[in-house]
Amino acid sequence: MKTEEELLAEGWQRCFIADEPRLSEAVETYEELGFDVTLLPVPPEDGECTVCMQQQPERFKVIYTRRRSG
């Protein structure tokens, strides 16, 4: 799995943190708009971290997007 630094260097943009059902909805919308989408787990040191994210980290993902080439 790539790191955030690697994704950013490849042209990906960090969008936001989400969990279901909004996570799947956001991925579908971005893909319909012509973006590639990838997800990373929320890092524990993330400044946006709240108690629920700390208690159930597997539930939340950071959405990254970039325009499809071609």
C-alpha cells in the first residue's frame, strides 16, 4: 500500500475522510465525474482524528482522487 506522500507525488489529491454509506457514494460520484479514486486508512496521527476514528479506525478511509488520463 502506498503512503500519502507517494500518492501526492503521483498527482493524487486528498479529499476527505468518510465511512459508509458516504464512502461508497463519494467513490461512485468521483468515478462518474472522471476521476480515479483510491483509499487509504486514516493515519492515527491525523489532525482530524476524533474518538470514533480512534475506536474504529478500520471503518474510516481517506479518499484521494486524480483526473483520469486519456
